Amino acid sequence: MRRLTLAVLVLALAGCGKAAAPHSAGTPGPAATPVPREDAAAMAARANVPVLCWHQIRDATGRDDAAARTYIVSPRALAAQLDALDRAGYHPISGEAYVGHVVRGTPLPSKPVLLTFDDASTGQFTRALPLLRRHGFKATFFVMTVVLGKRGWMTRDQVRRLDRAGMTVAAHTYDHHPLPEYAGEDWDTQLLAPAAELARIVGHPVRLFAYPNGLWSREAFAHLDGSGYVAAFQLAGKIDRAAPLWTLRRIIVPELSGPELLREIRRDF
């Protein structure tokens, strides 16, 4: 994973520009700070921050069956869930901060949590964003690019405004096609092209990816790396301890009360 290795090397070199002050031969020097390990096992051990995943933020209707309602959370329920996280002392972090912690052991605040939203339905911008800003919370939005500008989905300007509001914009393929079925040009269509389009919208590279339906394959890892990503998120399956950065875990949040959500976090993480 050439890009990730290079990024870690650059950061390591950046900390070497200033020499430590000399001390006398008879005076013990300061204790050395342990350097976090960066092997796969150490990264897997650090990949334990709760990651929550929401989809549609709207009121359910009579047309929504039981399966659809798994992915629908009303604005009132989301408000209660975010209130509960705030009162419980959780500190939402960015997706980039989580990756930095997994890779290098970069410190995180107490009780960190990563909030994510998938697909780019319009309620995430019109209903979720104001609630997040009320609490001063960060979140990561995994955007499916085929829907942008269509009725019921975010516009490109709204995606740009998410980024300007301090949220992380990340990729969720072109059209949600299941990754294990990719072949040939699918890799460029579903991985490379969405990252490029989102980068044009927000004005900087997009480095995080979420698998449609949480389905991944080891074959994908090299394609993800070659498309410029540094980490990818599945759902509640087991992390691949040999490749933790490409199999970071999340749980889907349905219409739960605040206390119920806190119990789910304690149970799953």
C-alpha cells in the first residue's frame, strides 16, 4: 500500500526537524516515548472506536415496508440519539482522525465515536446537518454519485457545503453496485470515477470509501489503494486482521431511542 506507507514516512520525517537539547552525562535524560507499532495486528487492535451508520433521515410512510424501515430514522429520533451521545460524553471525530489513530496511534479524545451517513439522501443535508451543527459534531458522509442532483437526493452544491461545514465527504461508489461482482471496467467506474468527481466538487482528494451493503473482498484492496483511498468501511462483519484499514467496522442505526443506542454501542464495541 504505497500511498499509505509514504504518508506515514512523511509524517515521521516531519517530527525529526528539531534536535533535543543536550543534557549532562550525569543527568538522566527524559524517558523515551514509546513509538506506536504500525503492523497489521497493532492497527487491528486500535480499530475499536464505535462507528455508527445512518441512511435516510425522514419520517417513515405507509409505503415503507419493514425492510425499508431498518434504514429510516426520523429527525426526532436522530435528535434524541445525538442528545444521548452528547450527554453520555461521546466526542465525535472525523473519519481522517480515526484512520490516523488506527495507522499511527494518533491520540483521540475521550469516548470517541465516528458518525457516518450513507448514500446522500437529501434528509442528511436538510435534517441531519442542522442537528449535527447544534451539537458541534463532526460526521462523515459516504456519497453515491449517480444520485446527485436527482429528486430526493443531495445536489453537488449541498455536498460542497457539507465539506465547507467541516464534515468529511467520502465515496460510496457510483451506483451502489455490490463490490464482489466487479470485473474489468467496474473498478474504475465504481471506485476511481466517484473519487475524482467528489474531489472536483469539494476541491481536494477524497480518501475514504464505504462498501455497498458492507460487502467486501480481498481482491478490492489493491484497487482501492490504486484509486487513492487510504481506508474503507464495511458494516458489522469481522475485521480482517491482516488488512484492518480496508475492513473497518460500522453498525447501522435504526429508529432507536437514545438509551437504546447507547446500549447498542456498548454491546457492539
